[in-house]
Amino acid sequence: MGTIQFENMEFFSFHGCFKEEQIIGTKFIVDLEIESDTSEAEKSDRLHDTLDYVHIYQTVKNEMSQKSHLLEHVARRIVDSIRVHFPSVSYIAVKIAKLNPPIGGKTGQVCYKTHWRG
């Protein structure tokens, strides 16, 4: 079993409950952790024996480009999409941070984290 981590993927997206958030957008940081059986790739050194990082990134990017009101919804879509495209994955953790959220006070970010284990 191996773990692949994507840290600090940055996206400009339009997620939020307020109308202004869905119009002007803001920056989000996504961290992703995936577990999968990587034993064949460890021996073969072939890309098709493991998870393609580019395809994983594009999957996250696609879900981040679709407007949502809640980070919870975006995170679940990322998990579901990875499960569909990469059935060999046995664990997924997603953390989404919204930078400078409009909460009526100064804060750097608000985060939501979820996980799935098959």
C-alpha cells in the first residue's frame, strides 16, 4: 500500500453561499491524500501500474471549477470523482481551505476536511 499526497494545490473558484462570492470568486487551497496498492509500480517503474498524477490533478481541477455553495459539497464531489476514475484507491482525504472568507472578521482561511475509506 502506498500513499500519494498533493499539497497546496491552488485554485481560483466561485464557491460560497453569498452572491458576491459566486460573482467575484476567491482563492482556495486543496490538499489531497490517496492510498492505493502501488506494489506493481514499485517493481515495474511503469506509469500505467500506478495512479497518474496529472489525471488526479485534472480531476480535482474539474470539480473545483464547478460552482457550489458549500465546501462540503465540493469535497464530496472530489471524493466521488476520484473513486469513479481510480477504482483501485482504498482511501481518500480531501481538505479545502477558503482563503480570506467573508465571515465578518479577520481570518486567514477556513478549512473543511473529509475522508472516505473503502
